[in-house]
Amino acid sequence: MNEDLLSFIWQFQYFDASDLHTEDGEGVSILRTGHRNTNAGPDFSDARIRIGGVEWIGTVEIHTLSSDWLSHQHDNDTAYQSVILHVVWENDKPIYRPDGTMLPVLSLKGLVRLSILERYASLIHAGEPYNTDGIPCAEQFEAVSDLQKYSMIDKVLLERLDQKASKVLELLQSNQQDWEETTYQWLGQHFGFKLNDPAFLRLTQIIPLKILQKHRGQSIQLEALLFGSAGLIPDPSDEIEELYVTELRREYSFLSNKYRLAAFQMNPHEFKFLRLRPAGFPTIRLSQFASLLNRNNVLFSALTTATDIKNLQQLFALKQSDYWIHHFQFGKPSKNAVPVMGKDAIHLLIINAVVPLLVAYSRHRQQPELLDKALNWLSEIPSENNRITRAWETLGMKVKTAADSQALIGWYNHYCSAKKCLDCVVGAALVRSV
């Protein structure tokens, strides 16, 4: 037994409620179980319970053992003074309020339908120990109606967008509500294409946008600032004397002194090259990012006022500088021309960077029409193709657009992998036996 399952049982009253009594013998009638609280404080709010003939309105706390009240330190938390009933699986210790009165305890052990426990155990342990990171309900998935499945799709898509938007708004707060600087950092981070996201974000935080904007139109200076601050420009001791490298050294030496950037220079080992295709190397992405900054002085406006996907695709149709057309790394010429920003990469930038930015701005300005535009964009982009989307396709889920794939990735990561089956529409239906 765990608290998630016990909360589920309490919420839907999957127990024999015909003759309930507290541990000290008072009759209990449940008039309203209350509303599930996912934030800090007692587990259910606004409950109505009749105990010993007296009707109470307040909160309900759920624990596996009654002694968890003490181990969770609720006895010292004023938020729990409104608890009218302590619902537990097993009462192993009496709990007293600050005034010395005993907290009413309802133990559900022996009252819960055995079928609920069996279905939950079957679901949560499905495939173990061989498939612990899969979709727990895979073998039972067909038993659930399409309506329930697609209601879950709608739920998880909005949750995923909201989670990403929250990260944008956190960044906005750290930038003193400067949307332009936030857009630059958020977008720059996603030029790391996941593996290098942390390094790219740190780089954009080292070099303020206002410095780069002063050198718009001077691509060699923009690249010198980015590559130099990233610590990627080779030292003279590396004996790479190509003209481009020499120019980067000279420009960065001057600009880093001018803007006092040298003290913040990154370690080149912060950037990852392993397990990447050469076209996705951070060197290539940095040059493409420099190209974007060189072409656009107001990124935030360009992204949020775009009218359709074609506008965004044109914005991100980026070509790296000439040196990086013929090199993947410094001093290492490529046999073939290095590809420019491809359609798949453009779509990933729109999905992971632009859409969350627009959703965050929608929340900030309370303009739901911007959320609608973001959802429309996702519906116009082809779905992502990865092991998660392929796993869902084997279960018969249609994955046609980026809206589908984003929802299914969110479903898998936040519910299936974490085995939060009781919070999932499909999992809960299976435990209830559909």
C-alpha cells in the first residue's frame, strides 16, 4: 500500500462505507470526500464528514501509517490544524492535536475491495523486472476506450506546454522581465539540441544580448564573441594558423578586453561532441546561431508575431559561415560540404523553443489566442520520430503531428516512466476495471 493508491481509494470510495467507525468507535458518514490537493498542505480540502453525529467541514489527510503524521512533522505545521479526519491504511499510533484531543482516525485496512488492489498491483508491476521503463498498461491498453485515451492526450499536451512555459517565465524573472534577453537565452539554449543545452544557456548568460547587438552586421565579430566566450577558439600553441582562426583570435582578444569577458570564459570541455552527427556539432550550431543574431535584431517580436509556420521556417533557414561549410571542427577540413540547418532541426527549434515561448507570453499577457496559435503551429508540423513515439504507435496510437508526439512524450515521461498510473486517465480506468 502507498499514499497514492490510498488517496485514489478515498477519492472514489473504493471501500465498504456501510458501517464506518473511527479507531475510538465513533460512527463516520462521508458526505463529501473533498477536492484533491496537489500542492502543499493536507491531501483533500473542503471535505464534509459526520463523526459521532456531528458534521465537520475541513481537510482530510492520507497516510499509509498513522505515525507518518509525526514523521512528516505535521504536528508542528499550522496548515494541518484544519484536518477533521486522518485516513490511514493502518493505525499504528494515536495522534493528538495541540490541544490534547485525539485526531479522529479512519483505518481502511480490511475495507478495500480486493479487486482494486489486485488490478493496481498487476498494472504497476507489469513487465517487471525486464521492462521497467516501458508503458505499464501496454498489455491492457486496448481495453480502454478511445475517448479516455484522447482525453489523456489533450491533458498531457497542455501540461507539457505549461511546464515548458514555466521555465521560460522563470528565465524571464531572472532577466528582470526583459523579454528580448529571455528570448535570446531561451532560444540560444535550444541551439544546443538537448545534449548541449546547458552549455549553450550558460554561454548566452555570459554574453548579454546588448553586446552582440552592437556587432550586428559583423559576422566575424559575432562569432569571435561566441566561440571565444565558449573557450573553443584554438590557442596559438595548437598550431592552427588558418586565416579564419587567426581573425577570431584577434577579434576576441580585443572584444573580451573591451567588455571584460575573459574572466567568464567557459571550459571547452563543457561542450559535448560525442554521440552527435557532425552536422550537429556545437561548432556548427554556434555559427548558425551567430547567423540568426546577425539577421535579426528583435528576435522576440519576430517569433511571437509570426503569422504561420512558413515564416518561422524561413527565419531558421540558417547557413553557417563559409569556414563551417568546410569544417566540422577547428583545423579539421571536411571531405564534403557541411549541411546547413535542416528541416528536422528547424522543426525541433519551433517545437521546443518557439512554441513554449509563445505559450509563456500567452500566460504572461493572459491572451489565450496566443495559446491557440501555438497549438495550431504544433498541428502543422510533422510528428517527431523516436523510441517513445514508436512505442505508442505499436499500441495503435496515431502519431501524425508534433502536437501528437509532444503529448505522447509528456505522457510517457511524466506518467508511464514514473508509474503514476492512478493520475493517468487510462491507468485509473484500468484499476477501476474500465
